[in-house]
Amino acid sequence: MANWRVQAKRADFTALAAKYNVDQVTARLMVNRGVTEEEMEGYLHPDLSQLHDPMLLLDLDRACDILEGKIREGKKIRVIGDYDVDGIFSTYILVHGLKGLGADCDHAIPHRVHDGYGVNPNMVSEAAEDGVETILTCDNGIAAIPAIELAKELNMTVVVTDHHAIPFSTVEEDGEEKRVYHLPPADVVVDPHRVEDTYPFPQICGAVVAWKLITALFARAGKEKEAMYYLPMAAFATVCDIMPLQGENRTMVALGLPALEKTANKGLQALMTRAGIEKGRLNSYHIGFVLGPAFNATGRLDTAEIGLSLLMEEDEGKAAALASQLISLNEQRKTLTEEGTSRAMEMVAAEHMENDRVLVIYLPDLHESLCGIIAGRIKERYYRPTFVLCDGEEGVKGSGRSIESYSMYERMQQANQFCLQERGEGIFTKFGGHPMAAGLSMKREDVDRLRELLEQQCELAAKDLEPKILIDVPMPLGYLSPGRIQELSVLEPFGNGNPKPVFADKNLQVMGIRAIGKQSQYRKLSLAFGGDLSQRIDGLYFGEGEALDEDIRREYGQDVLEAAYAGRSNPIRLSVTYYPGINEYRGQVSMQVIIGEYMIQ
């Protein structure tokens, strides 16, 4: 059962509303999101002055010095990225930008199945055979110590740009545990999470680090304004990599979305057209759930080179064909994901894992590219930290997705360290990530041991395993108006760290129910509010429609449910969380609400 709580932050909302010329609800929402009064003007009106100077990143100046020298000397540079959206866009920004500065530059993106994550020794050897003198990583490299050691042995120059957590081990010193951080032996490492880095907003993605580097290089070449071409790409990757939409990130995305609609990039133009996104309608949802997954599908089911080729394509016809290929791959990915999620849920039930505090689900023949997506689905369903594993080319591979109370990367570090002390080798052959997500490789025979170890070391209490629904404003539906709904757009873009507001109302009379969606999987409810049956609004529920039906049937009975579907009088009453919107259909404009959670009364 979810725990519904109302945000209780206090402020003089009347005064704030008057000062910033917004509704009191909007003022309350900003306070709930931790926006201070000093930050509100910038929050409401983001502009380029809110972006931080790239040179504040530790050692970015050294990276620029090295790359400028390589360009002057005509040395061959290879950019090595990653196969997800952030890696693809990082690679594009660096390769396109460096070529624009006259560099002899190419790229390589690891294959998810054959290479695994990030730069590896084989890729380094291939680069050396191809006459590459300098390797430049993006969205990876911080944990690639063996590969970079090999590169240095081959007298190559290595510049690492990354945004992932710095690997560490723990040692005991004076009776206390101390972390020892391990940087790869590159010529320079640019990562805002370096302990000594004082960059003002370190929660940026790999593509933003790449954009900061290109911006600095362009500025040195007197082309700083031209670097703004890459702003939409940095914004796109920020949303897809689920970075917190606060501070600098929110500014980038707020400015990057309108810039994306006007981008000169033929590939992005083609993909937005193929996805049916209307001009003026693009928002962060389209990036995170429509366009981004199409890029991710290339790295999951084929090769991320297809996604990069789309970004690089200058011919409109070829870009259109590539865009269609991305959409097709994503449709295949959706089907495989649904099948894999069903299998994972069946395993949880069959193995009686519902009460495990950490779920470790091993599906040997699952396509390894789907582990992360399915882990996320299962995590949402059971509200447990979840690892989904499958067989890889060497041993087992997998991904994890976590909940707010469980720092996944740190717990994996703890488990690995325990096994090192217990048996002289870690339980993982390779792993990395951050508090909310992680990837790993391990031996097949260690899967059960991992499950036991994570459960034994888990400190989650029962209350930590209850989904928390934070209600911003318990706002009666009668308070809604088109103007108030429209004003909520000033809070966008929504996403991690700047969530879509959650409103709630209670004692709503259900006047009718209708199944909607291609498979009739969703529900449209006619809701009466304010004690007046003539005041009605449509409520759309995009959760599991059959589960809603079953809950009503259990509480009120089959006859009452049938009456609701027939639009007849019935006693069904609900409390709901919701977000309001405007529906435009055949020239008719009306208000509606999207229902998030519900409780049968």
C-alpha cells in the first residue's frame, strides 16, 4: 500500500505569488521543489547566464591543451563512447566538434554484447593498429584502468571525459574505514565527481561534459557561439540519462527543448517527424519516452552506430530511412520488454521472492540489453531494489535499478569487498554505476551467493519498502481553470529532480467508466466533484485498467462495476492524485485530469 503524504513546507505563498506574478499554487510548487526565493526569478526565467563556465571543471584546461596540440600536429584522435543515448550524443558532440576544428578524428562505440561497457583492451589494441595516437573517452573511462594501462604501455595519449562515480575501495585506518579513490592512469581525467573537483553542479551527464569541452575548445578558436549548436544534444542526453533537472541541468533542458525543435541536424529533424511530434509540442516526455528509447534501441538490439549515423547524416532522404529504422527497432524492443517483464514477474511469484528486500532475478536466455529496462519495471511493480541478470558471452551480465532508500553502487561495493576478504576475489568480475542504477558482470555460480549476500547486508526497514506518494497540493477539482492549468507550464521541464506536480482530491463520484487504448488496457472515468453531480471532469488512468476494475469489484461488487461501465447510477467513490491538462478534440476544448494513484473509498 502506498503511503500518501502532503508536502508540508511553509512559506508566505501569498507574498511570493504577488512578487513573481504567479498563482499561489505555483509559488507553493516552487517551494516544494526546494527553489529558494533567491533562485525563483532564474527558475521562472532560465537563460544562458545560468550555465557555468566550462573552465570550472578540474583539468578541462589541460584536456584543451592536449587536444589543441594533437590537432596542430595532425595526430589521429579516436573518440570512444558508449552504446546508450548519453554515449551516442557524447560521441557525436566530440567527433563533430573536433572535426569542425580541423582534427583528424574518428570514433568507436563498443558493442553491448561483444565488447560490454566502455573502452576495453581490445578496443585499445585496435586503435593502435589503426594508427591512432590519442584516445578520447566520453561517458566512460573512469573505471577502465586495464584498458588505459595498455594504452599507456603503447605510448598513446589518453584523455578521459566521464561523469560516473569514481571507483573506490575501503581501508581501515586508525580504527576507521576510509575510502581510497582510484583514477585511471590517463594523461588527464575530466569528471565532475573527482574528489578535488569544485565544479558548482557535478550532477551533469557525459554529453554535457563533452559539450563543456567542445565549448572551451571553440572559445579558444574564436567560435564560442557555434558551440551552441550542441545545446539541444546536451539537453537531450540530460533527460535520457535521468539527470536531476535542477540548477544548470534544468536551464539546459529548458533552453534546449525549443532549440531542438529548430535544430539544423537532419537526423533529429527526421526522427521527430517520423515520431509524429507536432511543432511547438515537444517536451521532456517526448525525449525521455519517445525519441530517446529509439536511440537506445539501436544499442540494445543492433549497434549504436545506427543511432550515431542518424545524427551524422546530412542527406534528408537517408536521414528519413535511418529514422524509420530506429522506430522499427524500438517497436521490437517494446515487444521483447513486455515478454521479459512477464517472465520476471512469473519468477518472482514461482520462487516466492515477493518478501525479499532486494530482488535478484536470473533469466539465462534474456537478451542482455533488456536487463536494465526490465529491472526498472520490476522495481516499480514491487518497490524493491532489483537486479535482472542473464547469460552473457562470458558468465552472467546484468543491470540493477534502485529505490530512494538504497544506494545500489555502494551496496555492490560492500558486497564485493566482503567477498574479497572472505575468499580473496570479488563477487563481480566487473561493475559500476551510481546510487540508482548499476551494471555488472559475474560468474554463473555466484548468482545465488549474490542474492543471499545482498539480502543479509540489506538494512531497509518495512517503511522504506512502501512507495511514498508526496502530494504537492490537495487541490479540489473545482479550483481548476484553463488559466491555472496553463500557468503550470512555467514549472517545466519535468523530470528527475523537478517532478511533475502531484495534486489530490477526495470523495469523487464515479459517473461512468470506459476502457480505452489499443488493447483496452487503460480507463477513462467521468468524475463528479464538489458534491454536485452536474460538475464533471474526465479522468484518464494509464495504469493497469484491469487492476482498477478488480479493486472496484472487490469493494463494491460486479453489479456496481457493470453499472459504472453502462453509465448508470452507482456508489463508487475515489480519492485520486492527478495532474490537470487541456484536451483539444475537433475544435472543442475541455479540462481533464491524468490520474496517478487512486484509493477506493
